Amino acid sequence: MPRKLSDMTLLEGHSEEITVMDLRRGPGNILDQVQLGKIYKITRMGKVVAILSRPEPSALELGAEVRRLNLIR
């Protein structure tokens, strides 16, 4: 049974090239890793056609996290 990834620091900044077919075969696992910070370069016929990476958090998400962590009084 594969180990579940749950720590963002494990994959932060790591990158890997995969083919479009690799993405089609295992999108769930790949998107889980992207959410944890891994970057995928998607290739088709040897050329990079897309880059998957975690989006930057929005101002609302950052504000919610600051309030959750009680960083502002």
C-alpha cells in the first residue's frame, strides 16, 4: 500500500517531467502532489506543453489563515 503524502515540505520545489499519458493514467496522485508543492512539466512528443504547480494563495485565504493562527490581535 503506497504511503500517503501529507507534509508540504516533502515536495516543495521538486519538479519532474511527465508525459500527457502519465497525467491521464494517474491524475489524482499527480494533483495531490501538486497541492503539496511539487511542480510537473507535462510533455507531449518531447516538448513541454504545460506546467502544473500549486497556485499562490489569495488574499482571502491568507487572511483566514492569519486569523486561524491568531497572528493578529
